[in-house]
Amino acid sequence: MPRQPSPEQIIVGHRAALALVRSRVVNYAKTAWIAQGSYRDADIDRLVSLIVPRVQAGQVQTANLTSSYIATLATVRRGKLIKPQPINRLAVTGGRGTPAEDVYRRPAIEMYNALSGGAVFQVAKEMGLNRLTSLVATDMQMSQVRQADASYQSIGAKKYERILGDGGKDGNCALCIIASTQQYWVGDLSPIHPGCSCSTDEISAENPWDVDAKAQLLEETHARVEQATGREADRSGRDAGLNDKFKDYTKIQIRNHGEMGPVLTLKGQHFTGPSQLTKAAPIERLSMVEAQLKSYEDVLAKGGGTDWMREQIPRLTAERDGLTAA
């Protein structure tokens, strides 16, 4: 009889599997973009038709890996068989609430805007590529986060922790390192940011929260600040300094992005939110809100979705009604 893997082996294996899926989909999208001979509307239509199915297949594979991972860990720790939670394809591929075909036109828009602003073609093309890479990687992460929440709810988990991605504490940004020292309630989506590769693990009697280890991680972070900046780190938590000595991780915030859900940011960092979109283009915003609302309602009607999605329904309904009245 084969020996059962340890929880640590399961975590490492899951992280490697997710990284492989992510890299394959990202590389496919990058190759497709770079290989384009021209970037007119018809060319972008063809490009989107190639990329979207691959991204969605990667999202489904990521969700399946995550469901199996959580069930396997629970089986090992609890000593009884826990079956993987079946995935809801619409929930893991439609988390943005915006049609994927619209989302994956954004790299071209980024390139067109750069060209209209005077950028040379190669620079504009690279800007579009960077936007595309970020979109694909974020969609992979969003599918993992949403499936993790559904799987944790299915096994009766109450809390979870953030597991640092590739490279651990030596290969992650300050946002993720600090966020990994916190506990989270199941039902609250794990906050992400573009390029994030973190995963999660259930906090339970079999896997208790290690207060000392988290405190040590914070202390090590301070030590790295001292080494990087050449001055004593502020123990109140100011000036994370790991990648940018002017960053202040006492100002780390979790904000709800209109598409991505909970996002890790620093105070002072902004993204285009619903209010800006409404002012700039009310008709387009109404269409987006209606599509997002319908997407969430469809997912929830089929028994899928998350508590975060349920919380968005009243907000989106009120915004839709306000836009309609206007």
C-alpha cells in the first residue's frame, strides 16, 4: 500500500501544479500576441477567439486542482475520505462579471491608447503584452480563490490562512508576506493582486494557527527592511521597504475591485472604480452592471457562488436602478 503524502508534500505539489498551469496559459497568450502580424480590429477578434478558450480551460483546470488539493489535505488530516467539491464552471470562469471577450480586448486598447499618445509601435505592443499577461495570471488566481472558498464551505471549514506562492518569503512581495500573517474567515474571498501566486490552507484543530511562526515572519521582515535600507526598521510597521523603500505597509488595505473582488492595495493606490466608470460613461456602465448582476444571479441560482457574490447583488441592483433612473 503506497504511503500517504504529508500535508507539506501536498501543499508543495499543489503550488507546483498551479504554477505549471499558469505558466502554460500565460506563455500561450504571450506567443499568440507576439506572433500577430498586425493588430487591426479583425486581427484582435481572431486573437481573442484563440486566447479566451485557453484561459477558461486553464481556469477550470486550476479549480479542479484546488478542489482536489483541499479535499486531499482534509482527508489526510481528518483521517477520513473527503471528496472533492465539484466545480461550477460559470463561477470559476465568470468571476469578473464581464464577458471574457471584452476583457481580452483590453490589451489592444492599451496598445491603441499608447500609439495615440505618441508611443512607438514596439513600446505600445509591449504595453499591450504586459496587460495581457497580467489579465491571464489574474484570471488563473481568481479561479483558484473562488474554488477554494466553495471547497472550504463544502467541508465545513471556518478559517483559512494564506500560503505564500513561488519562492516563499524570499520570492513574494511585501503585500503577500504581511497578508500571510493574518487569519481569514471562510466566506471572505482571499484578497489578491495582479501577479499573485499565493494559495490557502485550512486552519483547524489538525492544522492550528502558529502564532509564534507568524510573529517570527514579521520580525524577519523587519530585519530585511534594515538590511535593504541601511537603517533601523520601524517596529510600528511603517516602510515595508522590501521592493520599494517608500512603501508603508501600515497602509495595506483590502478593497473590493468591481471585477476581481477583494484586492490587496496600499493606501493611495487607486483603480478605476464604479463611481468613475459611472461618471465617464453611464450607458456603458449600465451595460456592465447588468451583465455582472446577471452573471452572479445565474451562478447563485445554480447553487454555486460565494458569500461575496451574494453581498454584491444589492449593491449592483441599487447601482443599476440608479443608472436606469438617471
